[in-house]
Amino acid sequence: MGRNEATFEKKRVALISVLAAVFLTGSKTVIGVLTGSLGILAEALHSGLDLIAAIITYFSVRISDKPADSDHHYGHGKVENLSALIETILLFVTCVWIIYEAVHRILTGRVHIEVTYWSYLVVIASIVIDYSRSRALMKAARKHNSQALEADALHFSTDIWSSAVVFLGLICANLGWHFADAIAALLVAGIVIYVSYKLGKRSIDVLLDRAPEGLLDIISSAANEVPQVISVQDIRARNAGADVFIELCIRVDPTLTVDEAHKISHEFEQLLHARIARCYVHLHQEPQAETDIEG
């Protein structure tokens, strides 16, 4: 699949998620206000921030696949990682309000809510839609190595669990245990905090150029398959959106001609390209004799 086709597919799945988030936010807000359910209102706020996140994701995938230019020599891939970090902050903001309101209701005793069939319907519809969107987003994220789409998938998958908790809270409230709604809202906040931490850590790791996990093993394995590569040194690797940039030095026999060394480098690069999607390799050769002299 070419870069343009990949960009189109990413934009399409992101746009559908925006529309799904609009529907969920609107329906949860209306039902939450009518019933007074903090659990549903918390879900409405969560979905509202999901909507903002989905919009950010949509624009980030449009920008991130633009090729390198005179001002951005490594392309625009980190727009996706920045998008994921912004979504993390939005999730954390959600938690602050949910926790404050839930604790306030528990302390003041204002926990009575009106549970209707619409309450159950909107929560069940939310679970179905969230499940569908999270699967579609995660599938596209894995296919195109997109952290922005993965972040959006995490938002929707979090909604599945939080909606399930709210559903349980509604059942308890219907039985007269109205405190269960506020407790359900606190559990929603706990889930969101956990997901925010995981997502934020990964986003910051990429923005700070942390080496991609498992990449050194892939490079070492590829080097072992090229007998003429004596050793690999000075490995530098980082992510930028879906792209991986790798710099390294290989040690080769000092008696090789320039053309022979170039062919070995090309063979090694081809192995890396076959095993690492969308990677850019900058490779330098050094004669092994220099290492012996240093030793």
C-alpha cells in the first residue's frame, strides 16, 4: 500500500470516529441532564473530550504523512505523537472534574438520580459503538504504525469499560442504591487515569527520542544474517509518527573494495527495511582494523 492510500485510509477511519464521538457526546449529555445521573454525565464529558481527541487525531493524520521539506528534514510524523500527548492531557482533565463531582455528591448526600429506559439505552448503544470504533481504529493503527490512531482507539476502548461501570451503577440505583452512581463515576475516573498514564508515557518517550523497544534485537538479528558484517556499533534510533529513523556503523573487512563494502551495506539495509516498516537507514562503514588498533 502506497503512502497516499495509507493516508486516505487513516483519514477515513479517523473521520468516522469523529462522527461517532459527536453522536455519543450529544446523546449522553441529553440523557445525563434529564436523569441527573453523574455516571452518565461523566461519560458525556469523557465522550466530549473523546470528540476533541478524535478531531485532533483526524487533523494530525492529515499532517503527519506529509513528506519532508526544507523546514522539516525528518518529515512531520511527530505531529501524531504530539496529538497523543494532548489527548492524554484531555483525559486527565476529565478525571479532575469526575472525581471532584463524585466526592462532592457523596459527602453532601445528593446522590438521588432518576433511572429511565433511556439511561440504559444510551449506555448500551455507547458500548456497541465504542467497541466497533476501537477495533477499527486499532486495526488501522497497527497496520500503519500510527500512535495517533492508537491513542484514539484507547479512548474508545476506555469508554467501553467506563460505560459498563456506569451500566452497573444504573442497575444499583434502580434498586435504591443511589450511592452506586457516584462510586461508578469514581471507577470511571480510575480507568481514565490508568489509560492516561500509559498513553502519556509512550507519547513522551517518542517526543524525547527514546529508542524504540525491541529495535536493537532486530538490528542485531539482521547483522547476524550478513556474514561480512563483523560488528554493528553506534546505533541511534528514534520514532517520528509511523516512521523509524536509524543511524549506525558497521565494521567490515579492511581489504574490501569500496564497491564491495557498499554492496554489503545495501544487503544489510534491505534486511532492515523488510523487518521494520517505514524505516529510514543512514549507514556508515568502518574497517575492522581500526577497532583492533584502538584495542
